[in-house]
Amino acid sequence: MRTDELIAALAKNTRPANRAVTRVLILSVLAALLGGFAVMMMGWGMRPDMHTAMRTSAFWMKAGYAAAFAVAGLLLVERLGRPGVAAGWAGWAVLGLAVAAIAVLAALELAATPAAEWRAAVMGQSWRLCPIRIALIGLPAFAASLWALRRMAPTRPRLAGAAAGLLAGGLGASVYGLHCQETTAAFTAVWYTLGMLVWAAVGGWLGGRLLRW
């Protein structure tokens, strides 16, 4: 068989492989959401004023920010799980826009807040617990993301592991928002971001060890 014939034969199998990768990712995300929700309910429960909270902009601000991290991580994992495929720009663009948006919202919020109240706006009532809880809720998502990647063929294992961590952090923060009663963009910008980046850092470190093939 000539080289061009071999390439053509291999190319015929790309669509089934793509569908398999998509199925693995969908299953891992669903399992991660269920696992994270179970951790949240067993540990702290849902906020008692959920019906009222869902009519506020603060609730959707936090949900949108967390979801953007999850989407960015999913886009990056989907690409980095394929051998030789670059990370692309879409995942980084979503992540960059989300961080820029929350930074602008936080800056505008603090500009309209008396300086004496800045500390309360940034720290809230749960700054010590927020990152830890997001990380704990994101643990099932992190495990599921690594499980998915180990069934793919990442050729950049550290970056792929970090992307899995972004996905896990975003899913963890999305679920935690069902419990969290903090309302400021400044709090979200600092403590949600810290909680979501925990698994990205761990994933970058573990990726080089667990995702090599």
C-alpha cells in the first residue's frame, strides 16, 4: 500500500473516532454533574431562597462565569484529547472573555461602592470556605475528566490535564452556586476563580504523569 493510500484509509475512520470522543465527554460531564450535586447536597444543601435567588442578576452572574470555565475546559479537552490536534482558540477565547467580563463587573461594582465597604464586597461571608467547597464539589468532575482523557490519546498531557481541571472547576463552581448566597462580582472574581483554578493546577501537574502513553 502506498503512503497516500494509507493516509486515505486512516482518514476514513476519523468520524467514528470523533463520535466516540464526544460520547466519552458527554458521559463524563453528566457523571461529574451528578457526583458534584451529590457532594453539595450531602455537605451543605441547596440555598433555602432558591426561587427568589433565581430572579436576581447576581445568581446568573455567578452561574454564567462558572459555566464559561466549564465550556472553555470542555472545548480544550475535546481538542487536546486527540493526538496531534492543537488546543485551538475557541476555549481560550471563552476563558479570556469570561475573566475579562468578571474583572470589569468587579471594577465597576467597587467604583460604585464606598472604599470602607470594599473589604466586605471582596471577602463576603464565606471567603474562607468558598474555594475549598468548589474544589471538593469539583472532585468528581476532575476524576471523570481524567477518566475521559485516559480513553483518548492526548499528546500534550500537561496541558490536557490542566484543561480537565478547568472543566472540573467550572462544573464544581456551577453546582456550588446552588448553595452560595454571596452576591458581589468582586467576591466571584476572587474566590470563585481561585476555587476553579485549583484543579487546573493539579491537572497540569498530574497530566504529565497519568496521561502519557
